[in-house]
Amino acid sequence: DPKPRTTAGYIICFANPSRKRRRRSGCNGYVENFWLATFRNYRRMGVAKSLILQARDVALRDFGIDIAREHRLHVMTVNESAIRLYQRMGFRVHAVKKNYPNKPYQALRMIWSDTV
């Protein structure tokens, strides 16, 4: 009898193969619009990190896009646990975006890159 499966979180991202980007940076494209959520009972168990690494593997395997080479994301400044996770994974703060996505919020623009 198989065990019931439980959803612990999700990641949604779009692979955008780009010839122009390949000429400029050597990348085959980029991943954009990165949405990540881990359900409360599964936080601090490595689920989010696992989802990010799986997305990276799929982007490379299926689209030839190495998101570790250069990937950008936005994270709300109040989401301290997500900021710590991204920093542990190698993302660095690139800029602060005011009124993002709208007033009065702020977000950090973070970059995951082997050239940072």
C-alpha cells in the first residue's frame, strides 16, 4: 500500500532561452519570475533549498541554462528567513527596490552568480 504524498512546497519559474544573452554572456538564456513557497509545517527542513537545486538541474538538463551562472531574484525585506537561505546558497544583495511590488514595501534584488 503506497504512502500518501504530501506537498511540502512549490517552485515556479520560467526558462527563457535567449540567443542575444548567449552572445553577450555565454549563457544559453535565463530563468525569470522565480516563485518559491514552503508550507509552514515543512519550513527549516531543506525543502526550499532542494526545490531551488532541482529547478537549477531541470533548467540545465532540459534547456541548457545554467542558472548558477547568473540568476536574479527579488525577496521582500521582511522575509528574513528567505534572505538567509539565499545568502547561504550564494546569492548576494545587488540592490534595494523601494515600493516593490507596491508601496510601502521594499525588496532586495539578489544575484546568484559564479562571477559575483
